[in-house]
Amino acid sequence: MHDQRRSTCFAMLLCAAGITLALPGFADGESGPAPRSGPGLAPAALEVWNDPLFQKRFAESYRAETEIEPTVTADELKKMQEALDMIRAEKLEQAAAFLRKELARNPAASAVFDFTLGNICFQMEKLDEAAAAYAKAVDKYDKFRRAWKNLAMVHVRRGEFKDALPALTRVVELGGGDALTYGLLGFAGASVGDYLAAESAYRMAVLLDPKTLDWRMGLARSFFKQERFAEAAALCGQLIRDHPERADLWLLEANAYIGMNQPQRAVENYELVDQLGRSTPESLYMLGDIYVNEELYGRAVEAYGRAMEKSPEAGPARALRAARVLAARGALPELRTLLQDIDRRYGKGLSVPDRTQLLKLRARLAVAEGRAGEDVAVLEEIVALDPMDGEALILLGQSSSRRGDVDKAIFYFERAAGLEKFEADARLRHAQLLVARGDYEAALPLLRRAQQLEPRENVARYLEQVERFARSR
């Protein structure tokens, strides 16, 4: 009887071997799950989904492997033949409904039924149902390698990398360690942060399939994530020689150069990617940051401008951060240019917090360039937008102090001191104003309070000096 069941199963498998499904997005004679697009490293970003060889292998997963396959009875074979006829006729929905009905009628039916239903659902992008069908197949027959493999692919496509890993490992245990399995193991491992395991899996994938770029790029990224930047750069260099049009390779190599503290080489890559028309806002902001570190502020502002133009909908937050860096470096002409560009591009569309940041930077620029009075107007606009902005109140106090309006300066310092976050700094600025007027005794409690709230070594030294002056009088 056992031999008869084996023979019956083999007959069904010979029938299944000739199945070819034509689906939208595939060339004639090809079949497989339709690829989905996605940004960055989303699961659908793997180009292997589009590979004709992958599609052929997926179609072949309908074909049984007798050593690791569940058996079917003669009656089940007849039912399965009906389903396969529907599949050959491209009646996928009808075939799926037929299999669901058979499994509802007989839940203990061969795992081949669940697996075939899973394949149909996978090809129709019904991934939830496909995963459930494959899971039932392996529950019924734990050595069902094809089901484990396709279950793993569904998990990867859905971004469920923790669930994909044990399924992929089981495929390897059952002798199915081909390039795709190892490649997906690497991809899933990297996605959960296990870069050492990802490296090992990608190495096996590259060994078995050196032509698939996904696996070699995955290996390069695993080097990068382990901070093995020289190895990442070397591998990227090899890949770029074969694929010079791939901007992602140039960008990955640039990031490796940054990790190797070779910013000039990274600049060459970023500029080349921009010439290819493939730069991203982030790559241009990174380019600008490198130019700032190299004190090439004009080029930095130009790169920041290109980044804003590339993605105006992203908002000004990153550009404002760059402006703060320029302000800290004292790059005043370049800061003015960048602030004008931000205002021109975003203008009245700025949120209150972003508008406030822009005005603060303008005020600091006005003070640094000695444009008396302009900083006050800007700061007053900030306070009008947000009366609780302690930083602006302190800056107004300092501006009033410089102009000799002591009473107004004290008024602003006391308002700022009423805000918990700014009290320490406001008390310090108030004390400095009193010390400048020679009123040491009045300054001491303000300094002590500032130091109590926020202990700082330089304030402690300043406090000691004021105490000495106060005692000497």
C-alpha cells in the first residue's frame, strides 16, 4: 500500500512539473509572485524578485521532491488534478476556491493541498492567506522543504524578518541551502541587526550565485554595519567597476570613505552621483556637512540649496540645523545666504517653531554684523510668536544691556528667569549686568542660584571672583 501511495504521488508530481502560469508583469513562459516596489531596503527592494531565474525556480516549486514530500492518496490525486487543470487554464481564483472547499471538507488532507493553495495565494499577492496555508502545510508535514521555503519568502516580502529566519534555517537543515535561501537569510539577518550572521549567509549566497548583485551589495552593507569600512569600500569598488551606473553603490562607498576618515574621497562620490542625477536630499546634506568641516562654506551652502530644491516637501528642519552649524563657525556671509534661501523656499509656510529658529538665527547674524536695532526687531517678533521663548527673552535682555537700557534688560532677564528651563542662564546674565555696574552684592545671590540650578565650573570660578570683589569693598 505504501509503495502504491508513493507511485500515486509520483504520478501527480510528473503532471505538476509541466505547469506554467502567465501573470501580469512576466514574460511569456515565466511565472512567479509579482514583485512589489518599495523605497530603500524594504523587502520588495530586492531585485531578485524580478530575476527570471528566480521566477523559474518559484514555478518549479510546484514540482515535488520525493524525499521530502508528503504523500497523497489516490482520491486526493484526482482532486489535485482538478486544481492543477484550473491553474493551467489560469483560473487561479477558481483553483483557490476549490482547494479551500476541499480543505474545509477534509482538514486532514495532504499538506500538498495547503501548499498549492499557498502558492496560488502568493502569486495573487494574497500574502496573509499564503502564509497561513504554508504554515498549515509544515504543521502537517514538518519536512516539507518547499513549504518552508515559500513560507520564508512570504515573511520576507511582508517584512517579518524574525519569522523568516527560523523558516529559512529549516530549509537549510532540510538540504535546501541554495543561493536564494542563503541570500534571504542574509537579508533577514541584516534586517534584525545580526550583521555577523548576515555576512556568513551572504558569503554563501555569493559563492553559489556570484552574479546576483543583491547578495554582493548585502555583503558590502554587512561590512559597513560592522564598521569594517575598508572591506566595504573595497567590495563597492569591485561592484562599481561592473555597474558604474548604480548610484546606490557610489553612495555606499562614500559612506565607507567617511567611516575611514577620508572625506575628500567621499566628496568625489557624492558629486559624481549628483552629476548622474541620482543624488538624494540626504546625500547632498551630507556633502554640505563635509564641506563645512573642510571650511569650504560657500560650497556647503550650494549643496544645502540643492538639497532643499531636491525635496522641498521635506521641510526646512535639516537646512536650519545646517544654518546653526554655520552660525557656530562664524561663517556669516554664507549664513546670510542660507537663511535667505530658506526664507525664499519656505516663507509663510514655516511652522511657528521653524519660523522662530529662523528669526533667532537672523538676530544672531544681525548682532554679529553690528546692525544695531535690527536684532531687537527680530527678537521682538520671536517673543510675539511665543511669549514663553526664554532664549529670545535672554537675547533681548543682552541687546538692551548693550544699548545701555539697564531697566529693560533686567525686565527681560526676570521674565526669562520665570521659565524653569531658562532660569539658570537668565540669572547668570542678570548677575553679569549687575557686576558690570559694580553692584557685586546684588549679583551674588543671582550667581549662587544659577550655580545651584546648573553647576558649571566656569560659573563657579566667576562666583569666587565676584565674592572676592564684594569682600574687598
